[in-house]
Amino acid sequence: MDDFLKGTNLYLVGMMGAGKSTLGKILAHDLGYRFADTDAVIEQAAGQPISAIFAQDGESAFRALETQVLGQLASYTRMAIATGGGIVIERKNWSYLQHGVVVWLDVSVDLLYDRLKGDQARPLLQAPDPKQVLQTLLNQRRSLYAQADVTISVTEPQAPEAIAAQVIDRIRAILRPPHSTAE
């Protein structure tokens, strides 16, 4: 594949369950990039699952770790990086994200809920009405996610490979130089 991104990192943002990790691996393969998942890096560095970090130290401690990990990953090039759903909340994180191409996987709440039902590993979903939690989080974050360079809307199940192809097509479209109207 040609290097149309010229080594620029690709950051996937969106709600938990949007498919950022699955898609990130496919995009990394297709682009000849390396893949990283901020949540997995945090768990590896902390030596415990995110749910334990939330339980022991709280969300703010987790968010601080998340910013630290993002800063470290952002120093590399040729990376496809799946971020945690709330990474867009911290303003400092945008200083890292904006050095790459940011792709928002905008997945409907119904589809997110179908994917995440019964997932005990998501601390924010351990609530009486997890679907309402998803809707509330999306409402809080939507304007932040919308700052992405590319938005891919997913309202029904699609093959991850098909979504990856859409992402690459959309990125190519925004990176293409405008056509000259001069004759």
C-alpha cells in the first residue's frame, strides 16, 4: 500500500464497544502500521485491569494514566491507536490527538448496547440501566468526538473490513489536494 499518510499516526475515538480495537488492528495491517490500544497499554503498565484501577483509585487516576500513555504513544509514528472511550474528555489529550488523523467511529447506542450487554469488564456500565449510561455518555462526549477529522457512522452491524475500507477512503479524500480550477 502506498504511504498516503506519510507515517502520520491514526487515532480511533468513539464510545466503548464501537470497535476501535478490532478496526485498529485491521487498519494497522492494511497500512503497514503498528497497532496499540491505550486501554491494553494501561492494563499492562499498571499490572491490573482497568476495572481494578477504577475501583481502587477512581476514574481521575485512570484518566491521568490514560493521558500519560497517549503522550508516550504519540511520540511514535506509523501507529494505529485505539483509544479509550473517554480520552476526548481531557483537553490535554487533544494536543496529542491533533498531531495525527482522528477517526470517530460513531456507532448507534442500540448497536453499542447489543455489543456490550453483560460485559462485566466495563466499570462505567455496572449500573441498573447500562443503555441509559451509554446514551448519557454519548450525549456528553458527542461534541468532542465530532472534532475528529473523519466520522464513520455505523448504525447496523457491518464487517470490520468494510468499515476499515471506508476509513481509508475517507482519509484519502480529506488528504487529497483540492483540484485547481485554473485552466
